[in-house]
Amino acid sequence: MAVSLDDQLATAMEGFAGTVIRPADAGYDDARRIFNAMIDRRPAFIARCQGVADVAAAVNFARENELEVTIRGGGHSVAGSCLADGAVLIDLSAMKGIHVDPDRRTARAQGGVTWRELNRETQLHGLAVTGGIISTTGIAGLTLGGGLGWMMGKYGLAVDNLVSAQLVTADARVLTASENENGDLFWALRGGGGNFGVVTSFEYRLHEVGPMVTGGLVVHPYRAARDVLRFYRDFTSNAPDELTAFAGLLFAPDGSGEQVAGVVLCHVGPPEQAQKDIEPLLKFGSPVMVQVGPMPYSAVNAMLDEAAPPGVLNYWKSSFLQELSDDAIDIMVESFVDTPSPMNFVLLEHFHGQVARVPVDATASPYRETGYNFIIPSAWTDPADTEANVAWTRETFAAVEPFLAKRRYVNYLDDDDLAARPTREAFGPNYDRLVEVKSRYDPTNFFRHNLNITPAM
């Protein structure tokens, strides 16, 4: 008599410390829900792991039964690559262990930790590491994709601060990757995404930051939007490392429904230096809102959380700008007038300082030029509005496309992008070396639900 997959699962997972959630179980739909509500996929089952042994058991079971796998850390991927129909979802969301060593200025955190959770522990000691611009983002996906954040001008990307990582490979081996151990794998993990295994913990180098820094938002009326973005270009052209400033076209945070232009910032230097560095921004134009001053770093990391709430419909487009020209600014401003959702915005993220001093080949992450990342993170709540929002996002991106460089940030790719597989645009000159590492550690392409690096045949 043939043994059912469910019976095999019960036998294979004996001793599993976490929770196995099947499609018939009451909590299945909640367990498969992720940040982007546009993604609606049904895994064969969900292995919610409690530890590394659970991860290895899930990998073994999937491989032996020729099932595909996906991996969820924070579940914040707009492309939804952490879910696939009929796959085994290896869910790290319950793995929340964090250990901070204030003497060594390091922190080790498990793969289910979010930046909000990590900041809470590190800030207890006045320490931090570059994390995402949304605090609910998981550390795992953001770090593996490069890891831009509020401190990248001073301290580089998250990958530039990674000391080591522990992962489970396709053959269920548990490896440590660092400069001194499996160095080729360590290089690839720092920007190569989830192509090489299930990373169960990350060790970061921390820096003296906070608990109080200078941060906040300056908002101008939309009629001044062109001037604001041109000023922003000039303001950031000489920005010190300590200052990270992003600019955006958005709807007023007061709920009035008015379109506005704003600059949001974080300065991690001394208060007197921060005041001097941001003074030109505070004196520019006639803002309708100025909320800039001392605030906890953890609050800075959460400033944009309300603009990216979980559980709504999302469709994003992004790429690096070759330059922030007047013509590109004009197109952004004109296009945003017709945006169909009050949750949509256009964002410019400034890359400078330390992030641009690291050699392109030092890590797998190739984003090492001074400039701006252009992103349209569109979001809405009513499925009936999907067609209009997707169309507007695509049209706006296409209008700006002549000004874009052929470089894409892995963590902002959407489901369309993953289907098109812009791997060389995302990994640039590091792609061929990534193929070599992929071929060594995952020759069968077991981990392929990602911006996939195909191993050499």
C-alpha cells in the first residue's frame, strides 16, 4: 500500500519542535498571509520552525519528496517569493532569538527577527546596524538582498556590517559563513539573496548610534514639488556621511488628501553637527510641516511604517537613476498628479558616503555608486482598483525609464521582475562569480524561488 505524503510528513517530522500547518488546518490561511496582499498562493504545507534542526528536517523532507521550497523570514517581499503553490514553506517567523554583545559590539539574531525587534535590543546599549527604512521588514531578506537603510552613508549597507551567517544548505548541512570560513559563500550571501540556503542566523557588527539621533520630515505644498526635488538634488550632492535624506511625492500625512512633496531624514552625528548640516533644508522654501529634531533611532527606523502597512495590495517598480535631471523631475511631478491611490508615492533614496566607497566586488551587492534609487511603491486596499494602480505604476516607470541606469535593487523587485529574471541588471559584474558559488553549494538549484542564479550545467 502506498504511503501518503501526509503520512510521510508525520513520520519525517517526528520530533519537529515547531508547528506543521497543513491546508486543512484552521490557521493555514493566516499562516500563509504575507505583507503583499496581491500574493495569494497555497503551499503544500508550512513548516514553522523553532530552530536549526527544524529547518534541516524540512529541507530533507522537501528534497527527498521532490518538493519545491520557499523561505519566509519577515514575509515583507513585495514579489512574494516566500510563497509558491504546492511548495514547502520553511517559515522562520518564530525564530526570534537575539543576543547582543555590547563589549564586542556585535549582535546575533535569528532569521525571523524584524528590524524593530533587533533595534529594541541593540538600542538598549546605544548600538545599531544599518537596517531597512521600514521597521517591520525582516532582517533576513533585507540583508541577503544588500540592505539599504538610514545609516548607509556612515556605515554602509547591512551586508557591509555582516560578520558571519549560519545557514542550512540544500543537502541539509549546517554551515557557518564568514571571512575565515566558507569565504566564497560569505561573499555570495552578502547581496545574492536566498539562492544558497536557509540562513538561520546573522551576526552583525554594531556601531555607537543613539538612542537619540536627529530625524524627521519636512513637507512642502505640491505646487513647489519641482523646486523641492531640485533643491533636494543640490542638498544631497554635498551631504556628509552622517546624513541620509530621502525625498518623495506623497499625500499629506495629516489625512487631508492633499498631494505634497517632502524630505525625510536621519542624521547620526552629534546634535550640533546635525543642526548645521540640515539648516539649508529647514530654511528652504515655505514648508507646510516641519517635524525635525532629536528622536530615538528606533523611531526614525519606523517613520515610514504607516506608509507601508502590511496586508494591503502592493505593486512596485524601481531602478537606479543615471542622474536626477530636471527632465526626470518634471516627469515624476506630472505623473504623480494622476496617481489613483492616496497610498501611492514616489520615493528617491540617496546613496552616498560609505556605501559608495566599498569596491563593487567586495560583496555580491553591486550598489556602490553615488546617486539615487527611484522607486514607486504603489499600494491600495480595494481589489477593484488593482488594474488602475498597476497601469499607473507601469506607465510612470516607463516615462522615467529613459533616465534610469541598468541597475536594480534586489529587494524592490516585484513578481513581474522575477518572472523576467533581470539577474545581470541586479547583480552586475558580480553575476558570473555568483554562478560559480551557486554551482558549488546548490548545483541542483533547490533554492530557486528568488531572483534566481542558475547554476552552471
